Amino acid sequence: MDVTGVMSPMEATTAAADEPAPPPSSLGSVAATAWGGLSYVARTMGVPRGLRGLAVELAYTAVHLWVYPWGLLDEALRPGGVHAHHRTDPLPPGERSRLVSDLDGSATPVLLVHGIVDNRSIFVHLARVLRRRGHGTVQAVNYSPMTAFTGDIRAAARDLGEHVERLCAASGVDRVHVIGHSLGGLIARYYVQRLGGDDRVDTLVTLGSPHQGSHIAHLLPGTVVPRQLRPGSDLLRELTEPAPGCRTRFLAVWSRMDQLIIPQRNARLEHPDLQATNVRLDHVGHMAMTIDPEVVHLVTCTLAGTRPTRERAAERALDRPAAG
């Protein structure tokens, strides 16, 4: 797992050399680009970890399709969470320790926003882990599956803002955390960056979100949302505009094996005014990002304001004086 903080325009323009190039501008380079794409797929999936990641992606997709109908039901808001208890002894150790040691952190609600034609069932595992780690209120919000065909990202972001206001009022808090998968991350980013949502959102985590668009959108019907997801669209250009003073911190997780974000590097969040950190995965598919153990651990550490164990160990190794 590669972690890169995006803090300056120079860092934001750094790209991995082994990623596939954008589509060719002339027919003469089609063959070369196709060969480069095949080579990229072979390097990513033609290794044991890549094959394992592909198997996990296929298996989880099958499971997700099975639980998808259940996720169509809206989730009831239970703002009490762990704070509904007057005693801590019946709570699991994670919830108990967080409630005792970090009352403010456990009181901050976590809102989960799903991706295109999906629903809250994609977050079943992640929501369970977050609750077990002591987050008192974890709620997944559904927007219409038809948003991809009849909706608009800007309108969905306004609806998200209204939901955040209701969640804050019900929970008695001023700020929330948001985790968005795929399109959900882009909707949440538009709310934070363009609609003043940084007043309400403390941390925004995006998992496989097309921050710079995806060429897959060219294969979708030519309605509003697919056009907005195409690289260079008016909405994506709007998100490159200055955002001075944005208070929300961002974590963008992207994967070299993401089959729905083409090119994969377009899931990085690069903006000089945003407090953003990009994390690259090598062998995790688009759907499996919500269940991958490293991703889940990274998300829980980020929301808790702590640093992942692997990152701290690497830093200690750098600080350790050389032998001899």
C-alpha cells in the first residue's frame, strides 16, 4: 500500500510510470495503446496477489448481488448508538474503550454514501466494523438507483447536504465523517468543496471515486451523470477551481486493479487547496475496496485520528540510526 500526501501542485502532478496511458489521439497509436493496456493487466493480475484479488472481487460481487435487494430498504437513523447505554460493561471492548477514551470521536456520526446503481448493502461489513470500533452513529444513505440515468451529481450533492443537516440535528453534533464509494465519493466531494459542506464534514474518505473521471463513462447512456463522469467534463473542471480555506480533510483510496476507473490514476484526488492524502492499492478490485482488511484498517485509523501501524513502523525504521 502506497501512501502519498497531496499538498502542492508539484506533488499533485506526480504519476506512476507503470500506469496505462489515456486513450490515443490518433488511430495509428491504437495498437500501441492496446498492447500497453494488456501489459498493464498482465502485470497487475498475472501475479499470485493479483489472481487472489481477482478471485476476491468476483466472490464479493456475487455476495453483493445476493444481498442487494435487502439494501434497497432505507436504514432507520439510530442517533443514540453506544451513548444509549448507561453502562459500558455490556459493550464490546472496542466500543467500550473508544467511548471512555475518546467521547468526542465516538459521538461523531459516520455517513456512508454508495456508488452508481448501488445501495447501502455495499457497506454491510464496513459499517459493522465501524460500530464495533466504537463509532456511536453509523448510517448508510440510499439515493435513487436511477440517479445514473435521470439524476445529476450537483442535485445529489444538495440532497446529501440536507441529509447531513438532518443527521446533525438528530445526533446533536456539528460535524460528521463521510465515506463515499465510487460515485458516492464524488457526490460527497462536490458537497464539501462547492456547497459549503466543509462546515459539516470533518473527514471525507473516497474509495475508488472518479475524481478525474473515467473513460468507462463513454460506454454508458449519454444522460447527465455519465457525461459528468467523463474526463474533462464541466463538473470535473468545476472541481478544479480554487477552494481556499476548505476545512475538511480528505483520504482518497485508489487501486491499480480498479476495473471501473480508467485510467486507474483518475481516482486520485489532486487539488492544491485540499488537505488530501492518496493511498494506492495494487491488487484490490473496485467492489472489494469496502471489505479489504487494509482499507478497513486505514479508514478506521483515519476517522480515529491515528496512523496505521504499517506507516508508523516505516517511519520508525527511517528514524532509527544506521548500524556501524
